Amino acid sequence: MDTPLRWNSSVSGEVGTVSGKWNAVRDGLHRVLVGYCVWVLLAGPGAALVWASQCRWSPEILHRISMSADQASGVGWGLLAVGTTLGYLIILAGQAQCLRNSSSRHGAKEFLFSGMLAGMASAVSLVGAVALGADVNRLLLDDGTPARSFLELTQGPSVLLLASALFLLTNFLLFTGFLRAVANCVAPSKLTWVASMFWVAVFLIGGTAGLAITPQAEVGLWLAAGWGVCWLWHALLVRGARHWIESALSPRGREAERRRVDEPQRSKPYSGLHRHIFPVRRD
């Protein structure tokens, strides 16, 4: 008779009763990845068109694409709005599926619930900023460098744009915490990769805060590249978490987990100090 794999030492953690939930978590992570792809394929080109039309639009580009800067800006804003909204809804749906089916160990549900609240607050702040007349373009100057005064980001409706970005970053970090909880449950050997990405994000947050106070164009480019690498790292962790779950649910993974869980429950030999002080019977 096969021994059921347990995710913890309690009977409620047997895979026979929770494997369906872990499969649902894996599907939710797949939805999150799809949402990220929508951001890259739609919102990314849209943001590039808007930036190029306002800051780096050259006559050569105009001649090649037969589109004016105003037309390119309109197309860019359309792609940016559709891609951002569609990707956001897909990501939120994936996170909600993970929340409904995830384990409560290692604070997984708490991370996801708090992250979803932050994600919804980000959308509400962004809609509020646009409704109150906040101009995203004022965050950029004619040469494309960041605003030179941090006060420009904290005055009027623009403060809601800043709040939206902070809430979105909070969602990003809390979802990383959920990935850490998944790794704790099914792949403890991968914890180092998740923790390393978290500390890289913290370092980038400090650099971004310094850039907002004292803007420098060259530093801004390096920080943008750093955030791109950090987001790619995060996406790879989401994809990796799906494979961790698949491996843990496979027969080979269940056997390895059973040995890992049962090992601490085996009797350990007495230490040398214990044998020196207390007589040990050897039958």
C-alpha cells in the first residue's frame, strides 16, 4: 500500500486530499504568467510609442512608419490602456485562484490576501488620479529625464499616481512572499533564489527613492534596466513555482517528500555529553 505524502506532520496535509488544490494553484500561477505576457506584448509597445512620440521621435522614424507623433501617441496610449487593464484583470484572477486553493502554511494566504488588496488599491488610485486630471506626461520632461523635484510627484492628483505605483510594488513584493511560501512547502532547496530576488528588489527600491530626490539620467537608465531584470527574475520564479508543484506531485516527488518529512521523526542517537552524564541502557 502506498504511503500518502504529507505536506506537514498532520493528517490534513496528505496529498490525497490536497493535490487538487495544488493543481489549482499551479493553474493560477499560469494565469499570472499570461497576464505578464499581456503586459509585455501590449502595454510595453504602447509605453514605448508614447515615450518615443514625446521624447525621442525623429524624422527618420516618422518617414518609416508614416505616422505623426500625435497619431503614434494616440495608438500608444490605446495599447497601454488595453494592455494594462487586460493584464491586470488576468493577473488578479490568477492570484484569486491561488488564494482560494493555497495552503495556509508559512503565511501563504496572508501574503496573497494582502497583495490582492494592494493590487486593487493600485487600480483605484490610478483611476482616481486620471479622474481628477493628473497628467502622466508631467512626470517626464522634454528630454525624457525624470522630474527634477520630488515635490512634483506629491502635489495635487499626481500623489495618487505615486500611491498607485507604491501599491503595485507592494503587490509585487507580497506575491514574491507567496512564492517563498510555495517553495517552503514543495521545494525548500529553492528558497535561496526567492530570497535573493527579494533583497535585489529592496536594493532597487532604495536606488529609486534616491533617484526621485536627486534625479540623474544615467542612473535612471541603470535603475530601469535593474527593474527589468528583477521583474524577469520574478516571472521566472512564477514559472519555476509551477514546475516545483508538478515535481512535488509526481510519484518520485512524493517519495522524496515522505522521506524528508519522516526523517525528523526518527529516533536520534544520544549525544556524547548525554552518554557521559547519564547511563544509557544498551539492550
